[in-house]
Amino acid sequence: MNGYERVLAMIEGREVDHLPLMPITMMFAADVIGVPYGEYVSDYRVLVEAQLRTAEEYGFDYVSCISDPAREAADCGAVIQYFDDQPPAIVEDQALLADKKKLAQLKVPDPWGGGRMEDRVRAAELFRKKVGGQLFIEGWIEGPCAEAADLRGINTLMLDFYDDPAFVRDLFDFILEMELAFAKAQIEAGADIIGMGDAAASLIGPKFYNEFVWPYEKKMVDAIHQMGGRVRLHICGNTNKILEGMGKLGCDIVDLDFLVPMEAGRQAMGPDQVLLGNIDPVKVLRNGTPELVAEKLAECHRASGKRYIVGAGCEVPRGTPDANMFAMRDYAINHRPDDFIS
């Protein structure tokens, strides 16, 4: 099996030769080819080269267009601070929608409009030319809560849930239209799966998640499926209180960060949900030993069961030793999904 076939078979519940391997790499991938991260996020050709080299060296089953959460916001006109060798940052004290009235005039950017969104779409297009049908190709969009925080400012958004719920829904409607256009462009360009990052959703309780965020995440997931794509949900942080809702979205893959016990994820989401993760990216993957990496992956695998993909709780950190990356690769290669099924 090649990587594309392996990941697809896992998603579809078919037999695989060994566990798929899908760790998130961004700054780590840029370092693999020795380029400043500022180049990685601004030139899709650099990103593609770095992802392909990383996948080859460490045995990944996929490549990803992920780089930073500021692409959509930048094309909307948000103030973004760029750096030579770290991710772009949204300038929150100059949030685009600090004045709520501006939402009514805001236009959905064209993903092919020559901005940062197009750069990501072109990455998917180039991936298809180079490894289509060989490695699983992942596009990426921001989820409703994360993008709302990018456009409005995360602290202000948290107050909006209390003070102006109607505005929050209007903002989420705008984001839904924008992200689905972005997802569609990436799928048409070559993405097999769309990662949906909604980190800010881990910062709200189940009441607001279920009332505001979940319905829009669900609309995104269903629409992407209707486009012929698949969805990988990635919510960083402590999601213990919203696990059940996450499991009801119908995502093809759900990432769990290391703050969430894999047992809890499996219990909340049922036996059929594909789970990915969730070793501690810093304490275990970067700072641990190869033996510790293998031990912790085995714990995740045992708790998750056969519907499991190998990866870390979040992004592979810069400076992670090769030996630990190879330990993660070797665990995937040397284990079948049902190894812990009696």
C-alpha cells in the first residue's frame, strides 16, 4: 500500500497493512530543507518542497498545505505581522472587525484572487501533480470560532457570546461562506482531505460550543463531504468538555491534543471514529527518548483501538531529534491496527 491508499483505507474502515502516519509539520518541515519559515508561508513552491522532503525522510503517508492561520484574515484585509523565521501573527489590537459595523461591508475573498489563500490553493495543485494518488493531500481552513477570533480579536469575541449573540451568528455566517469557498478551491485543485483548525473552540465551555460553534462546524463538515472531500478536525488544547459534540460532527479524522486522554476520546466518540494523536509534542516527542515515544504511542494505540492514526497531539516542534521522528515512523510501520484487539 502507498500512503494515499493506506489513509483512505483507514478512513473507509478497510484493512490496512500498518498504521498510517500523519504528524503535523510546519516549522519542522521548513527546517528540513533549511529555509526560513517566512519563505515557507509565502511561497507555495517552498512549502511543497519541504513537505515532500519531510514525508520522504520520515515515512509520512501524507503532505499538508498547513502553514499558519492568517491566510483568510489577510485576504479579508486584516493587519498581519510577518517575520523572517516564525509564523505570521494577526495584530489583535488592530482587529479588522474591532468595529462590528464593518462586517456588513466585508466581502468574501476570492480564493483565486492572488492573495494568501491562492498561495495555499496552488500548493494543493502542485501536490496533485507531484504525488497525487501516492500520498494523501491535505488542504486546510480555519473553523468558525478560530476565524472569528482572527477577525474580531479573541478576547472581544468571548464577550460577544454574552453581549451580542446575533452578531456572532452573522459573523459565523460570513465565515462559513468564506471557508467553504476556500475548501472547494483546494479540493478542486487536488486536496483529498481538508483540515479544519478551530483552536479557539477549546477555550469556550460546552454551552457556547453546542449553541454557537458546533452548528457551524457541522455545516462545514457536511458541505465539504458534499464537495467530495474529507475532513480532519483539529482543535488544539483541552477539549475534554466538548468531545461528544466533536464526535457527532461526522469528521473522517479527529485529532486529539495531549491534554485529552485517548480513552476519553474513544468513549465519547464511539468505536468507529478515526482518532489521531496524541503524544505530548514537547515533553515526549521533542524532549523524550525514542523508547518513550514508542511507549506513549503504544498507550495511545491501545486506548484508541484499531481506528487509529499515528501522530502527535499538535505540531511537531522545531528541534525534534531525528531519532524520535524515526521512532514514530517505526511504530506506525511495525504495528497493525488490531494489534491490541484480543
